Amino acid sequence: MSDVNSSASPAPAESLLRLDGISKTFGSTTALKGLNVDIRKGEFVTVVGPSGCGKSTLFNIVAGLEEPDAGGTLSFDGRQQKASALLGQVAFMPQKDLLLPWRSVIDNAILAIEMDGMSKKEARALALKMLPEFGLAGFENQLPHQLSGGMRQRVALMRTFLFKRDLMLLDEPFGALDALTRTMMQRWLLDVWQRHNRTILFITHDVDEAIFLGDRVLVVTARPGRIKLEQKIDLPRPRRPELVTEPAFINLKRNLLEAIEEESMKSFV
Ligand SMILES: Nc1ncnc2c1ncn2[C@@H]1O[C@H](COP(=O)(O)OP(=O)(O)OP(=O)(O)O)[C@@H](O)[C@H]1O
Ligand SMILES: [Mg+2]
């Protein structure tokens, strides 16, 4: 069948998450002020910005764990809602891995799906099959204190991934990994994202990682955080590892580093 629209550019995807004028104050600290962002279905958006600028606070709001100050609005899947209504609707990997010390690797990995109603037996079988993909084969019965920091991070990522939701929030998920494991996990994540049609918001301090993974990079200002720059990353997918040495990549990196540095300097003044 011919498609009369085949030469037209595709219609922009629908918005999945939209924040308008979001602020968050903790006592005398204003973490976020007037933050606006629109995340479309299926997008991979990376978030960078100086330490303490409010990135994790933003994720806590979107995960439904913190309510923003009055005045702003939050819409998810086209409906305006309170942040708390998003609890359980999004998959969230917090910056701290939050593994339960008395639970084994496998039982930590299934925590969210078990709480969501799946039987332990079914959940364990599902998770066991995935262990090799996360480099954790053979470690299913270990306790968190017997793991390295990078392994703990992978258990937490596996837990988030098993909790299948349209929106995944990943707060520095690869921060504790060595360069090679990190590259492998980045490729794995891109593959998962493409195959499973998820929408991902991903915080990182690594600009190369932000560009390599993202459709867009959001640069957050020094506190109080708001979006300073939205950099579209028009690099072809699938992203090839050599991309990071190409001029288009380097130019994007230069722009982004300049914006981040400007904000980092402010947060030190
Ligand atoms: N629950 C809380 N109570 C009081 N202050 C808080 C709370 N959560 C965050 N803050 C403050 O809000 C600001 C933003 O913190 P947040 O953790 O969001 O920063 P971040 O951008 O994630 O930093 P990093 O890159 O270091 O992880 C900080 O000044 C922090 O002290
Ligand atoms: Mg943080």
C-alpha cells in the first residue's frame, strides 16, 4: 500500500511528562525554581548539571516521592496530576542503590515486581534469566555487602528494569562502573530502550555519556535549578562507539562543557 505521507516528516511524538514552573524549597534552600521541561514518548533524555543543582530532587518529584511547591504543574500521559499520583507509575533507580542488606541479589532484584503483585517464584525465574545480561550470573545468592559498588549498581538497575513502566528514571546509574563495564552497560541500555519502547530520563556527570545516549541533553543551572540549555543530539542511531571521536560529537561536547562549566563556577562562588 502506498503512503501519501511517506515523504513528510513524522509528526512529533506526544508528550509523556510535562513540568511547568516547578519549584522545590527545603527550608532555606531553594533546590528548583521555575523548571519547565517536556519529555516526549519514546525519548531518551539525559540530564547534566553541577552537583547540588537539584537533579535528584527533580527525579524524586517525578517518581512521586516529593511534592513540588505550590504554583507549578505536572502532567503525565496528558493528565495534570499531583506528584504523589506518579508513585508506582514510573520505574526509578535512585542515586543511592537502596539494596536491602538482608536480601540476596536475586531477591533485591525482584523487590519492586514482588511488591507489584508477582509471585516470588515467577519473579525469581524472570530475574535469574536476566542475571548474565547484567554480569551477575552466579551471584544470585550473595548479599549486598559481598558485592562491589558497580555490582550493587547493576542489581539496582536490574530491579528498575524488571519493574516495567513507560518512564524510567535513572539517577547516575553507571557512576560506579569501570570504563569498559560502563560502555557495555550503555550499549545494553540503548538496545533495551530501542527494543522495549521505553522513555528514559538519565542523570549523569559524564558529558560523553550524556551525548552518546541522548536524543536531547538538558543542562541544569546552578541551584536553584532550572533548564539552562536543551541540546538536541542529532547523531545517527544506532550510535557507534567511534562516534565519540568525530567532529560532530566534539562540537556538541564543546558547547555542553561550556554551559556546564559556567554553571559549575557559579555554584562555587
Ligand atoms: N530532603 C531534603 N531536605 C533538605 N534539603 C534537601 C533535600 N533533598 C535535597 N536537598 C537540597 O537540595 C539541593 C539539591 O539537591 P539534589 O540532591 O537534588 O542535587 P543533585 O543535583 O542531585 O546533586 P548531585 O549531582 O551531587 O547528586 C541541595 O542543596 C540539597 O542539600
Ligand atoms: Mg543527585
